[in-house]
Amino acid sequence: MSGEPADGPPGQPRDGVPGAAPPPAAEPPASQQPSGRPEPSWPRAPASDADRDRLLGLLREHYARGDIHDAELDRRTEIVLTARFTDQAATAISGLPLLAGQAQARPQRHRHAQSAKPGPGWVPTAERFRDPTSRAIMRVWIDPADESRHYVPEPDA
């Protein structure tokens, strides 16, 4: 043993050799997003095909109006298609203006946008409160298409 580091598999640099490439970076911990931010503590809704279709339709509409160009459409489409959760997919339409008639197309809701279950594409927030009438714990969900707030009862724990 001469104290020299042993050669690794062919094509792999030896540890400690000047000019050798650093080892590949490890995967981020499961509790972190690719951006390095910690995962949210609230339950996250998985992105369904219906959620993705809805967001892709909005992106196509913005592209047709000239709000975004080819490269931007490709970048935002990639975000939607690779997102695991609705909040990740919804970032693809952040910063885009509301489409004409988008807010008016919403059906009338009862009691301040209260809903029995989240709609497709809605993103859960960490905000919760107790409904003063029903005494149920409600979670606030955001529809990223028009930034409207919706209140959905939390499942019994």
C-alpha cells in the first residue's frame, strides 16, 4: 500500500487527485422541493390529468392572445407536465393576466365560495379556520386561474 488512492471504475475520477471532477451531487432530501425550499406542511393535492388539461388550456389561450411567446409557452408547459402537485403546476400561470370573462364564468357559490370538495386545479393553503355557523374546520383553497378563494371542510381527524 503506497498511500495512493485506489482507482475506481473506468471513467471515474480518483478521489484526491488534483483536477479530478467532484463526485455527483446527491439527491435533495425528500422533504425539500427541487428549489431547495422545504415542502409545505399542509396536505398537497396531487396534480391530476384534468388539472393539467385546464392549466394547459389557459396557457394556449394566453399564447393565442400574444401574452407569451414560443419559448415561454414551452417553459410553462414543461412546468405543468412535470409537476407532481397542483401548487407546483399552478406556478405555470402565475404572473399572467386574467383572461376576458374568466372571473364571470364562475358558477354562483353559496356562502363565500364554500364548496364540499376542492375543484380541479385548486391549490390548498396553510390557512384554516372554524366556520362560525357549522363549527366545521375549513381549509382555504386558491383557484390559480382567477385567484379566487374557496373554503372546503377539512376531513374529520
